[in-house]
Amino acid sequence: MRDLRVLLRLRPVRRLLTVRLLSQAADGVYQVALAAYVVFSPEKQASAAAIASAMAVLLLPYSLLGPFAGVLLDRWRRRQVLLHGNLLRGALAAVTALLIVARVPDGLFYASALSVTAVNRFVLAGLSASLPRVVDSPEGLVIANSLFPTAGTLAATAGGGLAFAARLGAPGGGVSDAGVVLLGGVLYLIAGLSALRLPADLLGPDVPAPDTRLRTAVVVTARGLAEGLRHLAQRPVAARALAAMTLMRFCYGALTVTVLVLCRHAWAGDGSAGLALLGYAVAASGAGFFTAALVTPWAVERLGRRGWMLACAGASALLEPALGLPFAPVPMLVAAFALGIATQGAKITTDTVVQASIDDAFRGRIFSVYDVLFNVAFVGAAAVAAVMLPPDGRSPALILVTAFLYALITAALWAFGRR
């Protein structure tokens, strides 16, 4: 706690943290508003396949955008990315709200939602790439990686809770959904303005680069991505951590879709009750993220980075089937808490490994690759869940497959240590 207090005495640290908290709180509001409209609206009987399709529409395009974002993050001033990205998201969120009220075809709605979440790739990757610029020691970086991403996730959880409360307290219908989306848009605008408190050149990158013309952007992107991947290949510890975290993200995504379907069809008789149960699950997972932020620095100090990731994966392999196979709300909420600790603990460690292993000139590209892996893993998990889940969401086979993957990650991490 003393080290954390010392870290928070640094003004740039506090200001960058403020941008992250406001930005991710807005993400939480916006994402819950989308979930309420797509999954829990009375007129929509969302199945696992429908949920997977929505995730694919919203996330898969990041696979194309992510590397492009990384190249630009290593060329643009990152403070300006945080400023303009959040202001743009606020404006686009207002467009989404108008489309909900107008009851336009789903294609237009998804295109608008995709625009908001696409800009999110620039903002989140920029926040991660900027962190080493405001922390001046390896020890402080570990603590900052425990604080920043987890605090951001908790802010998203709090924003989601605010959206849940606003949605459940509203009379229902498209106007209420649009109102919650607008609330997220206001938070995006405040997050963008808060970035002005940071000096324009503080977050880097240090080496100025010439502007890229549109006709050469594809070539620059491909070349930058190839250089970043070559750099990553020369850092096997970082590459292995990214691989392990991607598989853990896949497991977490499959279980997320399972809980969504259970809340919608198995545990509640109507959309409002299902949305409330989903709110409890999000809160339990958020509590796990917060706990991970507290225990990860202590655990890394005693077990090492690889040892803590191994412990997170191994505990998940044991707890996930024990708590998930009953398909009852209370054990599943306990599982959400436990997997929140394991997933966030592994992510904090992976962030630290990548930031410590990757040169500053490549961090934007590598964190964009990291982001793409996250999205592809989540969408892949949703697709697998759509195939394996029955209409009520109770699939022992899916629970056992994810437990096997957690065990496989544990074995691989142990084998890397033996080498």
C-alpha cells in the first residue's frame, strides 16, 4: 500500500488514471445498454447463436483495425488519441441512441455500435502503451499494471451497474435504452476533456514520424505489423504470456455467453429479472477483478510472474467445473468471482511482461496485436458456445471443454518453467 501511495502522488499517473476510469466507465454504460437492447428486450428472444452473431459483428472487424491502430499509435501523439477518440465516441453514441429510437433495421444499428467500439481500440491500446511513460521504475510498473487495468475494469463494472440501475428503473422500451446510451455518450465526452490535463507530448512516442498518406496506409500498416511481430518473436517470454492469456480469454468468453443465455432463458421468467441476474454476475466478476488487483503484486513477488499465471490457470481448471456444472445461480456467481480473480490476475501479469519486454517504439503495435487476440478469442468462444449450448444454456460439455483448456494452459506454463 505504501508503494501505491507513492505512485499516486505522481500527478501524471493520477491524470492518466482519471482518463482511463472515465473512459471505461462510459464503456460499461454503453455495453450494458447494448446488451439490454439486443438480448433482454421483450421483443427479442436472443439465443446463443444470436448473441454470437452480435459479438462477431461488433468484435471481428477489430482484427482488421487492430494492427492499423497499432502502427498509428506509434506515429501519433497518444494524448491526442485519448482526447479525440473519446470525443468522437461521445458523438457516435448519440447517433446510436437516435437509431434505437427510430427503430431502424438491425444492420444500421450494428454499424453505429461498431463505430463506437472500433474507436475504443485506439483508446485502450493508447492507454496501455502510455503507462510506462508516467511510471519510472519496474517495481512501479507492476503496481501500476495492477492498479490501472483493474481500476478501469472496476470503472466499467460501476458504469455497467449504473446502466443496470437506470435501465431497470425506467419504464422500458426503446426510449429507455436510448437514454442509457446517451448517458454513456456524456461520460465519453467528459473522458475526452479530462485528457487535456495531460501535456500533449508526455505520453510519446518520442520519435516523430511523417504523416502517412491514405494511399500508403495499407503498406505502412503491413510493414509495421511485420516489424512488431518480428520484435515479439525475439521476446519469447512475452509471446508465451500472450498465448496463455489468449486461451484464458477464450475460456472466459465461452462462460460469459453461457451466463448470458442462462440469465435470459433458464434462471428468470422475464427480461427484467434476467437483466438483474446478469447485473449480479457482472458485480461478482468485478469484485474478483478488484481482489486480483490487491493480491497480484503480493503473489508475483512470491511466486514470480509465470508462477502466478500458473496458479490462476490451475485454480480455474479445478473450480470452474465444480461450480459451473450445477448450473445454479449461486455457484455460478461464485465462479464469476473466482474466474474474475484468475483472469484479471493473469492479465495484470501479462500486461507487465509485455510492457517490460517490448521496446517503447513497438508497444503500440504489440498492444494492438494483444487487443486483436483478445477479440478473436472472445468471438471464437462465442461461436463455439453457439454450437454447443442448448436453448436454456445448460451444457456440461462446454464446461468440461473450458476446464480442459485451463488445465492445458497450466501444463504449458509448467513446461516453460522446466525449460
